[in-house]
Amino acid sequence: HAIDITGADYARTLRLPDAKGRMRSLDDFKGKVTVVFFGYTHCPDVCPTTMLELAAAKKALGADGERVQPNFVTVDPERDTPDVLNAYMAAFNPTFIGAYADPIERTREMAKQFQVVYEKEGAGPNYIVNHTANLYLLDENGKTIVSAPYEAKPDAIAHDIKQMLAAQSK
């Protein structure tokens, strides 16, 4: 249902510490469909909606949901401390990983690999961060296969993940 981007020059690596301080890379998720989303915890609408839809998709997969690893990469490490990320991820699904990079240059590097753009807007404690809001689905070998746009419904996300899991089983 989403956009097939097989062969596109996306996400050669993903190497960021998670919110618990453990360095994570795509190799950690071999054999699973990896879902990557760039966002921030203070987002008023897009990010929590996307995380809810992803949680519903994972739940709809039943036992196959164990073969899916969602990763949320913050584009706002200034406010999204590891403790904030851990609490945010747990609110959606305890298996979701929050990735945190400081200095921000590391986040920029990862965002560039996924062709994600983001920009801080406003000043003071209530600024927002405009950002690309796609989900990126990577196969069991860490190759980006699908880009799901914002507002992709859980059943559509689950459908695409099922197809990727079925391809892995062959």
C-alpha cells in the first residue's frame, strides 16, 4: 500500500544510541522488519498519531508482530532526553526503541541517509520541529523497501509488513 523504494539510496547504516545508552545498528535487527520514524516527543499531533498507528499495526500482526522492530529517532535531542524517550516509547509499546543522538550532528547524518528533513521553528520552550513524517520499512537485511506516508492506516502498514515477512520466509 505504501511506496516501494527498493533500490533507492536510503539508509546505508543506522548507528545511534538508544535511550538506554546501548549503541544500536541495523545489524541488531537482522531477521526482522525494521521500522524507522524520525520525530520528537513534544510533537502535538503527527508523531503520537504515527506511533499509535504503528502500535496498532504491530498488534494486528499477532505473533508476527514479534518479527517487527520499530525505532523512533528523535530530531529534538535538546528536549528528548533518554528518560523522556523511554517514557514516550513505553506509552505506545514497550518493544519500541527510542534513538537519541547528541551531538545533533549524528542525528543530521542519520536523517540525511533517510532523506528526512527537519527544522526547528520558534523560540522558547514551546518550539516545534517541522519534519518529514514517513515510516521507513526495512527488510530483514536492513535494506529500505517501503516508505509509508503520514496517515498510513494501521491495516495498510500491517499489510505491507506481512508482505515483507512473507518474502523473508521464502
